Amino acid sequence: MRKLFTSVILLFSVHCYAQQTLQFSQYLFNGVVINPAYAGSREAININGLYRKQWSKVNGEPNSLTLSGDMPLYWNKAGVGAYFIHDELGAQFQNSFFGSFAYRIKVSTKGRLALGVAAGITNYGIDGNKLTTDQPNDPAVPIGREAKTRAAFQGGLYFNTDRFFIGLSLNNVLVNMNKGSDMIPSQRKHLFLAAGFVSKIVENIKIRPSIMIKEDLKGPTNGDASVFFIFHDIVWIGGSYRTRVFNKNNVEDVGSAKDAVVIMAEVFPIPNLRLGYSYDITLTSYKDFATHEISAGYNINRKGGSKMLTPRYF
């Protein structure tokens, strides 16, 4: 194959190696997308949307959108959820739709343990119209869009109280069914471990630290450490640090192990409505290009109210 447009190749290779799964700075407000066992845990109808524009003004920069919703069933003994993902990176694209179910067990006065599963379809591929070569009609470049649609499955565990949570999930469970092609990479299993808590500092000020570890079993392990300061349960100000924790199998890392420092803010202008924004200060060779992320969420409380805190902290 002849030389492809430089930035497309670079972005495509980074995506395949270190960012095969979608990356969000405000991941804690996108719970059902990460872990199907999260469904119903907020004990309310929970609707969220999130849009991320990474490395703005780079040719072929990543753009990601998620829309999700979940709700409890059977007096909080179960939960259901659904989400849609649209992702673009250079000529590469992905569209996914999943439905999830979680069964929740009360294990203490305030604690519940949930087991969740999700099933859906993923359509991913490459658009040859977005690739540029130095040879007209290059036979190695697809004409138009080349895509594959496959079934996909997820599983997870999630434990939470009104002050603490921990969750473990596995995406692409049947990864051996997902064979790639010359232009479309195969999908890999991804493990997600997330945990956090909220604690009162002084009257009307709380702190909410959290971590998330992302593991694909072959490339670097990615880690996020975040903290929010919550004022009057209305304004949340915080940040996070993202890094590749270590390497495996003597695979050469792409760039520095440092990834980004993130500044985040969330505000509840009216009860149950959340608006959020984050800005990534990139620490890699893409440090001159901005990354923006906006999100919104709305909770509809169940009839009869809820025993959990409002606004929800997890």
C-alpha cells in the first residue's frame, strides 16, 4: 500500500494500540457504558449524554458520542439500561448499541451488590473516502466504506452504598469471534476496575476521589485518578491525572507514559439536572492540541422518592 495521509496513519495506529476502547475524562458520569451492572444503581431513571472532541484541529482527530439511560425494576431488585456509541478517528468509525440487565442483591443496610450482563451489536470499519494516497486508484485502499457488524457481550459486578462504590467489568467477552481484516483491526477484551467514595470535609463541602484502571491484557495498563470537591451539592470542581501504568510483553510504548491532566467542572442548575465540562491538558506530543468534553445528565426520581442522596454521587 502506498503512503497514506500521515496524520490518519498516526491516529489510526495510536487508536489500535492504546485507545481501542473509548476514552472519556468524565467516565464516572457514564456508568452504564462502562459496566452493565451499574444499571439501576441510582434508584432513579438516569439519562446521560456525552460528547468528546480530542486533539482539536488535528486532521482526523477523535470524536466520540455516547447516549445512555438506565432505571431500576422490581423495587430496586433489578435494573435495565441501554446505550449508543458513535466514534470516529480519522478514517476509522464505530457505531454500537447495547442493552443491559443487572440483578441487585441487598448485602447490608445500605449496600447492594449487582451482577450485570449486556448484549448488543457493533459496526466498525474504515471509510476509504477519507484516505489519501500518492497513487490514484490504489488497490490497497478500500473504495467507500468497509465495515463489519458483529454481536458483542459484556459482563460486570458493581457494589455501592450511598458513600462508596467499586465495580469490575469485562468488554468484548467473546473476543475470539471478532476476527479483523487488513484494514479493520480485531477487537480485544478490556477489563475496567473503578472505585471511589465521598466524604464530608466541612459543612457544605465534600470530597469525592476515584480511580479507574483499564486493562486490555496486551498493551499498557491505563490508569485514571480523579478528585472532585463538592460545594453545597450544586457545584463540583475537580481534576484527574491519566497515565499508562506499565508495559507488558516488551512492547515499545507510544510516547511518554504520562498522558494528560484534566480539569473538570459539574453543576446542578436545578435539582436532578447535571451539566459538565472537562478540558484535557495533554502531556504527550499532542500537547499543543486541545481536548474538550461536554456532558449532561438528568435523573427522574421514582414515585415515592428514593433513599439515596440527591444529587447522586455515583
